[in-house]
Amino acid sequence: MDQVAEAAGVSRATVSRVINGATSVDAKIREVVQRAIAETGYVPNVAARSLVTRRSNSVALVISEPDRPDNHSFLNRIFTDPYFGRVTAGATGALRPHDIHLVVIPTDSTDHHQVMRYLRQGHVDGVLLISSHEQDTLPRQVHELGIPAVVSARPTSPIAVSYVDVDQRLGARLAADRLLSLGRTRLATISGPLDIPSGLDRLEGFRAHLRGHDVPSIEGDFTRAGGEAAARRLLSQHPDIDGLFVASDLMAEGALRAVQDLGRRVPEDVAVVGFDDSSAALDCRPLLTTVRQPVEEMAAEMAEVLLAHIASPGRLPRSVTFHPTLVVRDSG
């Protein structure tokens, strides 16, 4: 910094103000200092700056998923489910202009000791938390720690924490309306896990919109294999189904395989509507009609809300709910 000050012909304090973005520095002086920084190759010592600012310029994206005994490990799900990649992309895009790094931390929702130790040690300035399972204690633990945090969905228990979600019930109603508009009368659904709000809300939203209809349902697990197994069971029990709402695109991809393996045509015999509008919807054959939740935009909003909490620690919790839309393709 002394070398930069000498090259620019200014004081060390002026160099410091330019580096820290102070608005009180004259524009011409700022330009001279920035040119001197470029010429000398000066790079601020991040560790030293963090001691002064008490900021790490890092944010943790903590993905808390249960490791179900009847399913793939939670790490496999995290790195194969398109949802998590979309969240990471959206959050990174919002944080990058602020020169803030995203640290991705997957964790089994039954063991949070390592995550909590990492957060207590001050490695990050805040937490973006993907957690929605009813028995997961991590949202409350993070809240009690006092670190700024934003959750990816409505918390399952009352906690004074900011969250960003999509109107799950409205999305399910859009799916129901689409199937009804196609003249389908024998409707069924493969739900998500019913121990999380999104799984329960999509099921209840679909059923509530179809009062007077008998709506068979089977609980799924938001995986491709789970969707295929659920569809086989559903069609074996109710072979006359002509319209199917599947609560995630990944499950719908598996369900389409099962429907077609059983000799049913899509959409002629069975119309299928998914939920997410992820890359899995475009991997389906036929291409999947689905309810779009704007995951990238939601993740970016989570990041913006978190930055506001980091800047103003006493800020009140905020909730943001996005609206889903229907994307019509070939499956229904």
C-alpha cells in the first residue's frame, strides 16, 4: 500500500479509502490511485482486511438432506438433482457482483455437528439454508447461533427467520387445471415426501382443486427411481388413470418410463404434468409439461435478502413468495 501511495503521490490513507470504496475521494484522485494499483500489481490482503472489517466475504450454502435407508445417499441426490444446481447458479450470480464467495456444504440432516462448528468459527458471514424436512433441527440451530440466515422454503416450525418460497398450492392447481382442460377425468398424483411442506402443499393443493373427484395418490421421494416405482404401483392399483400429476420433474421422468413400459401412450392414454421445469423436463420423451418454479430467481432473492441482513443485523425477518407458471410441452 505504501508503494501504491508513493506511485500515486497520495497518502496511504487515501489509498485505503479508494480500496474500501469510500465515496469521499475525488474522482480524479481515485483514477490516479487505481492506475497505480494496476501498475504495481497490488492485491489487498484478504485475511488482514477481514480482521479489521470482521467480514469473511463468504456465504455458506448449506444443503441439509435426510439420508433415507431406502434411497440413494444424500450426496448422490444433491449432485444429481437439477434443483440443487439451479440454486447454486442463482445464488452465485447474485453474490458475484459483491465479490462474495459461495461455500457449498452438504450435510446429512441427522448430524450437524461439523456444520455448526464451521459456522461458529466465523468462516462465513451468513447462511443460505436448503432445509425443509420436518424433523431437521438445523434451521433452529442456525437461528439460535445468531448468524444471518435465509431459508429456501417456509420453515416447518415457527422460527423468526427470513425465507423464500414458491406458491406450492397454486402450482398444483395449475397442474390440475391443465389435466381437466384436456378432458381427463380419472386423475391421480405422485406426491413428494409428506414430511416436508412442499410435498404436502402440492398434494393438498391438487386434491383441494379436485373436490368431488376420487384422487388416488402415492408418496414419492423426489428421485427418478422413486417416481418410476410409484407410477408402477399406482397404475397396477388404478389401471384406468388418464391424467397424472407428478410432484417433481425428476420423478415424472421415471413415471413416464413406467407408464410407457406398461403399454400406455403419453399423452394419448395418460397425460402427465410435472413440477419444477428443470433440465429433467427436457430429458423426458415426450417432453414434459410442467409447473415452473423460478428456482434461479428464488435463489438470487435469497442471496439479496441475506446480504441485507449481513449489512443490517437487526433487520426484521422477511418472507418472499414467487408465483409458479405452467409450461406446456408434449406430455399433457
